[in-house]
Amino acid sequence: MTTTYQMFIETIVPNNQLIVSRTDLHGIITYANDTFAEISGYKVEELIGQPHNIVRHPDMPKSIFKEIWESVTQEQKWQGYVKNLRKDGGYYWVYAEISGVYKGNQLIEYKSMRSPIDNEIKIAMQKRYDELRTNEEGQSRVVLYLKNEHIRKIQKLSREEGRSEDSIIDDFLEDALF
Ligand SMILES: Cc1cc2nc3c(=O)[nH]c(=O)nc-3n(C[C@H](O)[C@H](O)[C@H](O)COP(=O)(O)O)c2cc1C
């Protein structure tokens, strides 16, 4: 459970800016431009050396990343919409193009250029990705209002048992519903 409202704060990618990154063949970030750092809330030094899933948002369906990796390992360009997670828990949407970097004929790295998208597309893609996750992963995104006393108890259990709040709620539901 993400109890933080940061999760709902969007950072807008300015129209004249491109987010650029490169990774090695395992998806470890080797280059990040200043715009990537600024929009994701990290410093460039914090991004370099990290797996690119550092900005993976929980709303993104697994199948999209499968598609990305299938394309790039077959040396094909992937283009599509991605919702990314900021360091502070907020998010930003981009249109991304991911492809290979070649030295002569040899594939040595992957690169990605990302640009801003319109609001209508963001809304349509959120709906599409919500549906994909529901169908493919048997999981739906829900926003709940819980009583403060219940939240406090869940947080206490989470600390005591060293488990996520999500997994505690899952267990309660499992017990109550089955
Ligand atoms: C060049 C390149 C750029 C990528 N950019 C992103 C990105 O912006 N956001 C993202 O979530 N995954 C991106 N990925 C995919 C990640 O490597 C990773 O597969 C994804 O975050 C899912 O994480 P997981 O594979 O650990 O489940 C990129 C991969 C490559 C090769």
C-alpha cells in the first residue's frame, strides 16, 4: 500500500525537452542526460550504474517490458508509451523510442529517447495499461479510503512483521473472503 499522496503527483516533461539514456546490454544505465535526472528526481550520478527499472512504475504491465526486450534483442526498434516512477514517488509519462547502439555492425548498447505526450493519450494509456494488468496479472489498481485507526494498525503490523502493508491487507482479504 502506498499511503503517500506523492504517487498522484505528475511531473510534466516540457515540450522542448528530450529525456535520453543509454544502457549496456543488460539494461544497466550507462548514460543519463540532465533532463532525465531532473524529470525522474535523481541525480545523474545516482542513475548511472543502476538497472533501468529504477524508474519502473507499478502501473506498467509486465508484458510491455517483455515486448521492449523482445524487440531490442532482435535488433528492432520499440516505440510506445511509458509511465515512469520518480524518486519521490510521483510519476511522468513519455513517448519512448528504444533501439540499439552500434559500433560498426556490432550491437554494443541500447539507447532511449523520450518525449512529452498529450493528456488525452495519457488518459487512454492509463486505461489500457490498467486493463492489461487486470487481464494478464489478475491484479487491479484500487484507491481506497481507510479509517485512520485501521491504517495505524496495518502500519504497526507491517513494522512488527517486516512485511509490506500490501501483503498484510492481502492476507486479511484472503482470510475474510475465502
Ligand atoms: C534503453 C532502455 C531504456 C529503458 N527505459 C525504461 C524506462 O524508461 N522505464 C522503465 O520502466 N523501463 C525501461 N526499460 C526497461 C527496463 O530495463 C526493465 O525491463 C523494466 O523497467 C521492467 O523491470 P523488470 O525487467 O525488472 O521487471 C528500458 C530498457 C532499455 C534497454
